[in-house]
Amino acid sequence: MGELSRHRVLGLSDQQVMDMYRFMVLARMVDERMWLLNRSGKTHFVISCQGQEGAQAGAGLALQPGLDFIFPYYRDLCLMLMLGHTAKTELLSAFGRAEEPNSGGRQMPGHYGDRKLRIFTGSSPVGTQIPHAVGAALAAKMRHESYVSFVSFGEGTSNQGDFHEAANFAGVRKLPVVFFCENNQYAISIPARKELACENVADRAVGYGFEGIAVDGTDPLAVYEAVKHAVDKARAGEGPTLVEAKAYRLVPHSSDDDDRTYRSREEVEAAKQRDSLIRMKNYLTETELWDNEKEESLRKDLLAEINEATTYAEQAANPDPASLSRYVYAEAGDQ
């Protein structure tokens, strides 16, 4: 079977790849709405997933929501939507409202978490979620449970001690963990060529005794294949894998960053031509699963969903100030 049947070769249905594209578009449109809200002074911070949606969609489809333990990093908006969050939940988070599932308004945007979905909240220092993921994988092995621990991070974070210690421990113990590096080419303002002495982050895996796979992060199907391979290995007791998805961050590091100081507009515009959304749309069109009418209908429906979510989130209640110290200090009656 040829290029136009790639998803079927991978065992994916037509509906699954169309759903994958829907989540990618939803993530992009929610992300763009968050920027508009920030620039209009309604929300205080945005840290974007634009350019990394394809990598996250491919990875998300390879996981089992509600079974696998997920340790995301702050750009994983599309992954969270794949796993069960919605435009409403993430806009509630952007406004810091009491009912948002990530932290009940306690964390800044991008600090994802959801106990029901086994998504563990992270902290602001990058990489701290990686040892936690390895700890969860150790628990799975000790308890003979079937879940896989999945942890994502940027290529800059792969230079932190948290990553190296966690990877070494996971390799020694052959733990069921998937390390997923979303290499977006910049650690804030530092390009990847100045971060790494090796060609790929994935090349580091051999030092810890497990497999490393570098894949095109703008190709959702290639990412799905790599992560599915890693997940299946972990679930079968064959130990960890480091998957590196090479993408490109299309916007500044955050709403507080000016990326014009460290990269040219020409570089960014060239990267936009390789956007995973364009690539996935073209693939669906070539396989005769998609057309302009479906694209227009999708974006109309998603815009209505996002508008409704924005209105709801803007009007939702703030957290009760009386609950400020909850989960920070012990309270009367706590066990």
C-alpha cells in the first residue's frame, strides 16, 4: 500500500485520522483565542503549542486516556484535548476560574492536571515532572499494573539533571515509561544547535541502555507510529524509549517574549510552510477524506464552540479567597 494509505497501514481508521486533524485545528484555534484574550488585557499569560500540534496529536492517539499516567509539559494543549479536555476547560484555566480542572484556578495557564484522567500537574521549574513519571512507572512495575507512564518535555529540558537522573534510573530498572521530547528548536532564545553536542536528543538514549527514536514532529502519523511502538514495548515489559519529535515553535516563547530579538521573520515564515496542520490537511485531501466544504464546516463549528467556551469562562466564578491555603497547609480534620 502506498503513501495515501499510510494511516490504514498503521491500523488507524479514516475516522481516527479525521478526528486527529480536528483536535489539531481545535488546539490551534483555542491557542489563537488565548492570545487575543491576553492582548486585550483579559488574561495574564499564554504559553503556546502552535507548531507542535502534530506531534502531540500523534502521541495522544497512541495512549489510553484514563489508564496511562500522563506527565505533560506546559505546551501540551493539543495533547490535553486529545486526552479529554475541552475548549471550555482550557479557557477556564486561562481565566483562572474556580471550576477549571487543572488546578481550580491555583496554577498559571499551561500547568495541566486532571486526577480523573491520570494527568499529573507539573511545577514551573522545567523537568521536575520527569522523575515523577519514572516513579509512577516504578509503581506500575512493582504492582504488576498495565499502565504506561508518558512524560513530555522540550529539548532544552533534556539538558537538565532531572532528565538524566530519571532516564538513567528508568534504564537500569527497565521501567514502562515513554520519554517524549518535543524539540521545537528553541529553549526560549537558545537554538538547538547551541544546546546539544549530538545531532539528536534521541541519541542520548543509548547511554541509558534503551532505544531512542528521532521522528519528524510535523508528521502526525510518523509520531503516532513511533509513540505506539514505544507504548507497546513499555506495556510488554520491555522498558523505556526516548522519542524525539522535531517540530518548530511558530510563536514567541510566551506572551512575555519578543522572538524578533533572536530569530528572523524569514526563518519563522519558512517554518510556517511546514506546519503540521497544512501537512495533515493535505494528506486527508489526497486520500479523499477531506475537502474545502468539510474544512469550512469544521472551522465554523469549532469557532462556535470556542465562542461559547469563552463567554462561559469569562463569566465563571473566581476561586474563593478563603480557600487560598488549601492543599498548602494542613487543615482541621485532615488525615
